[in-house]
Amino acid sequence: MAKIAILKFPGTNCDYDVLWAIKSVGNLDAEIVWYKDFSVKGWDAIIIPGGFSYGDWLRAGAIAARTRAVERIAEAVSQGVPVLGICNGFQILIEAELLPGALLLNDSGKFVCRWIRLKIEKPKGPWLLLAYDGQEVDMPVAHAEGRYYVEDYIQIEALPKIKYLDGWNPNGSAYNIAGIGSSDGLVLGLMPHPERAAEPILVPRGFSTGGSIVFKSISKALKSGW
Amino acid sequence: MPLSKEEIELIKRILGHEPRAEELAMFESQWSEHCSYKSSRLLLKLLPSHAKHVIIGPGRDAPAVEVFPGVAIVFKIESHNHPSAVDPYNGAATGIGGIVRDILTLGAKPIALLDLLYLGNPRDPHANWLVRNIVKGISDYGNRIGVPTVAGDTWFDKSFNKQPLVNVACIGLVETKKLLTAAPEPGDLILVVGNSTGRDGLLGSSFASRPLSEDTDKDLGAVQVGDPLIEKLLIDVIDELVNRNLVKYIKDLGGGGLTTAISETAADYNLGVEIYLDKLHVRESDLTPLELLVSESQERMLIVTDRSRLRQVVELLEHYEVPYSIIGSFNNSGRIKVYYKEKLVADVPAKDLAHPPALERPYKPPVKVIDLWKSISIPEPNDIADAIVKVFGSLNIVSRRWIYEQYDYGVGIRTVLEPGRADAAVLRLLDGTNRGIAVKGDANPRYTSIDPFRGGANAVAECFRNLVAVGSEPLAIVDELNAGNPEKPEHYWFFAQMVKGVAWMADELKLPVVGGKVSFYNENERGEQVKPTTTIVGIGRIHDVSKTLTIDLKEHGSSIMILGTTYPELGASEYLYVVHGIEAGEVPIPRPSLELRVASLMRQLIRNNYVKSAHDISVGGLIVALLEMAVTGGLGLNIDLSKVPTRGIRRLDELLFSESQARYLIEIDEGNVDKILKLASEYNVEASVIGKVVDKNHIELRYNSRKITVLDLEFLAELYYNNLGKAIEG
């Protein structure tokens, strides 16, 4: 059975939530791995979950991105291992320059926790295998530093993207960007929390289980390729 | 509060010699009101705390209740009023830190936070600064430790402009068999784990046990500064220590610091202690023994283990990079001996230190309170729609979205009903079943400031109703009593009456008060007490979280039914304050027997799947509850007010805004109306259909055929969701 590493730093707090979603929705095996104990070998995919690694000191994700564990993640990517960063995990991937752009303080200046609507564009790779271009999904966001910034849209035009629907951008992100992938989709990072939107019991009235597509996609991808 | 002359004499007698500076500091810290409950202990004995499902009642750092066989909930409330008045950001943040550590002491995993904030008028610049920073402090700390803030209570009142009340509660989950109930034994080792000890929060408990000074800058050194990253590491490492059965006993280093932690532990278990202060890991190397003893540096915990497990404990702490020091051990002596660099700096009997004599404080009702209860004569408003909009738009009514969206309420994936959706928050256990719990906190500072007995009782009743309205079975409560200066008989009277009101209602509703906290000296700089406030946090059991109820209207064509009787009870109401500028009158009468009957009926209706949405009627009265259901559901209503069961009501404003207790609104299918009315009469509860849900953009009110007013849904929704943000951010 394929096995997924869920990387835990000091201050990571969505590790167990992702473990639960991987097991219950993705029907995959997974394990929480303390960052110091992490090595590339033996993992079919890697997830960096949300939280506040190193308390968000300096900048969200900045310290974790400079650990040995994240250097090893870059190695894993070059070997073709899928990597997903959720919320703080996305911030870490951006800080580590495994994904383009920057994530800045929300335009409100405040933390925001809210359900929002999203649209998937140009899906590619294992994490969005089951998604179609233009597919609308719902998930909650919960972050203070999620305002995506990129100098020129040309840099990301061809990449897989997850965008806030018009009117649902919670943080002032440029081009409504909520998440972005590498050109082959092997690496994906997103601010919303798919693990909180993968079971009907967690979804408020008027929204749907938009997060399950990520876990179902990786499950299928690891079983039958992408 | 510095020690009194009598207390110093007593300490001399206990020690048999002139106290050393260190010994005196230990007594000052431990004998502070905050740590010792000396002014409240006798009255708190009135609170009922026993029930079959109560595993641990008051006495430990937190109580525990068995909610399902083998599943325990540990929960507790705490106040950080004084630190938050001086340094709102750090004061509120460290309040969260402290309450979470209380939960950890029993080996439970913290799964939810509640914040109960009694704040000043946000249009006052100082109060506005406090509001923003208190919320930001909770947001930054609570979010970083990965515990969702799922519910709370908020009240705005100018009496809190300078001295806000910041009450926080934490809910923990643990298998009953893993609860840390063992006693430390002679020979066991004492470790201090977590943050290093520094100079912050020196004698913070003593500072919290007196009124704010004129010059609050002087008190800044007594406010602790928090580090949520270390707190998060403590949560993780304690979870693992408990799961691997490596610790025997845990205690928080909270108010009173090391002194309180060791003296209470030793006293509770008839032990003695030997500790070596120079072993503590410290932030600054020049700390004196006295400072080490009373520092209230945050994120520190005392853990106790036996020598055979020490190696594994240390390995685990080092793996998670949690700083620690082994500072001493327990013995049979009954004395606390403190050494610093091989020199004995304190030698005191544990029990005498831990438990100062309780004080029997005199109290008397202030004459001006009686005057508040006189009958009130007000004109009926000419424009009833205007009055409705004023009450509905009041900051004590509107959505708290501006606050709760700054909190991560979803982390942990247990939150089934998040803030804003229902009368209480609902969490699943996440154990593969559909079982869960409901949690809610309530207070009405206006009620308790006008009639503390009824106010205390009504806070318990409202919490009970909120738990019932989501479909849970209320099991237990904790209370936070925020009062004035216990040395002033006219302040202390409020405290005494609040305790008695809570005790009475808890007894009547068979809700054990399993724990709580008292905060005195909540006075402004002129020595006037801020509104004395009873805060109640309760938990309820839910067998199937997928069947819980929210307040939002669900469907066009449903019937709206009211359960319970409406009396002319406008005293102390939101309406009286907002529309007429009066804060007086008779506080609504607590009605425990009716509460129990209506709650039993509600549970029966929910079991029969008759209820589509439910909402308790509380502050603002019937009209506010109706409008909240409409706005959150995005559906309109047609209401005939003549159908509301009443007694003694003569006027429309009484009908709309009365805050009579023991009432609920439910949305039901028309086809079930007769069955429900029959059940209501079996339970001896007045019930009546008062209108219909309509797929329209308005709420129409009439009385028989007389049209009263039509309110626009979009206008009300805008008011409801944005008024608080506008008031705070301008």
C-alpha cells in the first residue's frame, strides 16, 4: 500500500487532521513524521500540513523552509515524489522556492477563518487528477498571511491553479490565487484546507465537500499513475 | 494585595521565627486572593458539585466529567481581567495559555476554546484599543497552538471601558482510563518543563488581587508575555507522555508560579518537597531565589515521575526540543524546603502555606440597588419598526463575525457547528462514531449588576437552554464569578448573591458546578466596581452530531412555533436600555421548573425528528430570536403576534422584547403541528404556532388582522453581519 509522509515541524497543528482525511477519505496509509526524523526514502508522497511552524516567527514558513527536512523535500521532488503544502505548508513551499510567488499579510491585516468558493484551473498532476478545468469547489480558509503576490501573471499563466471565485477572495490575493502547482502538478500548494472540507459532517449549509477531490485524486494517482 | 498585618503575625507564628524575604514572598503570592480563594472559599461551598458522571470535581487544576462510558471531558474557565486591562494583547493571550495548561494537567487533549469577553464601548478610544488587542491576543495565541476557538459570549458596556472582563475556557478530551488521577509519592521526581523562568509576571497573582492603580504603567512588569510555540510543544509532548504512561502527575505553573504549584501539590497529598532553585532553566542568569519562587513566566509545567521512568521522559522531552530541569523531589516531611546554591532559603509547612485561613467577609446590599427594582413607566414607542431595528442592531445582539473570523475555529476537524450557526458549538469526538459534545458560555452583566441572584441563576438557565437547543443533554457547568472588591461589603454582596443564584439554579436543573474561578477587585481607577458578572460555561452530550440543530430557517412553508410563556418582563432588558436609555427594573424571574419541562419537551421533539431549526429566546426577546432565524436562513417570515402564549402582557413592546426565561422558537413541518401541541400539553408547556416561513425578502408582523410592520430582510442582514465590524473599525 502506498504510504504518505505528513511532515511535522514545531508548531505544525493540522498534522492529525490530514492524517485522518488521508485515511478516511483517501483510503491510504500515512504517518506523521517529526521533521528531524524525515528522510526521502520510503514515501510515495509527502504532505506539509498547516499550522504555525516555528510560531510564524520572522515570516510564515520562513524558518521551516531552511531546515534540512525541506532540502530533502526538494530532493524528493526531483525524484518524482508528489508534494502537497496546505496553508502553512504552502507558505513553506513558497519560501523554499519550490513554488513561485509570495504570500503576504492579508489585506485586512487580520487572521481570517471562513468558508469560501474556489475554481480549479488547468489541473495537472497527482493532486488534482480527478478535477476538470473550471471545476468549482468549496473549502474553508484559516490564515493571516495568505495574500498571494506575483510580479507578472505571465510567470504563472501556464501553471495549475486554484482561484477564489469572484467575491470570495478573503485576503486580497492577486488574480484571486488561492493555490498554485508546479508545471507538471507534482508540487501543489494551497491556502484553503482540503482536510476540513472532505467529510459532509464538517460542511456548513450551502457549501459542499470540496476538499475530498485532493485526497481522492492522490489515492487514484498512487494506485494507477497520473 | 500585600499581606495584612494580621497575616504577617500569623506567618511569624507558623514559622516560629522572623520570615526570610523568600518565605514572605511565597506567602504573599500564595495567600493572594487569586491563588488562595480566601474571600470566596466559604461561599463557594454552596455550589452543588456532585453527580454520578462527575469523575473529578473542584480541587484539582481542572474537573473531569464522563460524557460517554470511557470518555471524559475535562473543562475549566479562567479570567485574565487585570492583565488584559494593562496589556490587552499579552493579557488575553496568556489567559488562553493558562487555561489550556490546566486541561493538560489531567492528561487531556485540548480540543476547544471559548472566549467570553465583557468589553467597553468600542467607540471609546481606550476601550476600542482594548477590544482590538484582546481579540488579537486570543487569535494569535489560540490559533498558533492549534486549538479551535469555537464559541463564546460578548457584551459591550461602558462600565468595562477601562477594566474589561476576559474570561476564557478550554475543553479537553481524554479516555477515562488515561486520566491522570494518581497521587505523587515520596521519592518521586519534580521536573519543570517548557519555558525558561524569567522576570515577567513577578507576583502577578498579587497584582490581580487588588484594584488597578492610577498609573497602570507601573503594573506592566506584573503582566506575563506568552510564547505559543512552546505551549504547542507542551501540548504535543504531554499528549505523548500520557499516551506512553510516563508521568504520574502534572500541575500548571500558573498564578503564584513555582510556589503555588509545589505548595498545593504537597499540601493536597500530605507530602513534603525539597527543591533546588539553581537547577531551574532560566532566561536571565541574575534572577534571585525570591524571583525564581514567584515568577509567573508562562508555558511552564510541573511534571512528576518516578525514577524508573525518568530516562524515557527525558528522551522524549529532548526529542521534541522541550527545555526542562529536574529541580527536586517529594518526601514525607510535610515541609517545603527550598535551596539555592546549597543554601536553605525557605523552610515552610506546606499546608499552612497552601491554605490561609478563610475570611468571612461581611456584606450588605447597596441601597441604590433596591432603588433600581422600582416599577418603570415608559411610553410605548410610536414607531415600533424603529425600536425593533435599534434593538436588533445593538452590539449586544448582532453577529460576532468580526471576532470569530479571527479565530481558527476549524482546526482539529472536530467542529461540526462553528460560531454563528447555532445556540451552542458542537464538536465530534472523532473516534469513528457520531458522538459529540455541545459547549457554550453565557453571561448577562446587566442582569447581575441589577439583581445578582437572579442574574446568576439566569446565566445558568441560559447556558442550559443553549445546550438543549442544539439537541444536547446538558451535563455540567463551570462558573467564573467576576466581582468587585471583597473588602467592601457593598461589592461583596454582589459576589455572595451571584454564588447563591448559581447554586440554586444549578441544583434545580441538576447541573453540577464542577469547577470555576473567582476574580475580585474588578474596579475602575475610581474604586467603582465594573458590572459584576457571572459567566457560565456548560457542556452537553450528543449521541449523533449529524442530528444537531442550527438556528437558520430551512424551508419555505414551515411553521414557526414558540414553546413557553411570555410574561411582561422588560426589566433590565436590551430594549429598555437601547430604546429608552434605562438600565433598571426587575430582572426576569428565573423559572427552573418550567426550564426543565420545556427542555424535556424539546428533547422529545428532537428525538422524534420534528424540529428543523431551533433557537432559544434570550436577550432582546422574541423579536430578536425571530429575526436571527430569518437572517441566518435567508428566508422571510409571516408572524401573527396574537398567537403568542402570554400572561399579563398588555403592550406590544412587552410582547416583542420581554426577556422571559424558558422559551424557545422551533421550525417544524405543518403536518406535525398537532402531534407537537399534544406533546406540549403532556409536558405541561404552553406552545403555539405563531407564523410561517416564506420565501420572501421580508418579515411581516401582524396582530390578528392588524398589520404592525414589515421589515426588509436584506437591510436586517447587513445590520446583523456588519454592525460590529463598523463599530470597531469605523
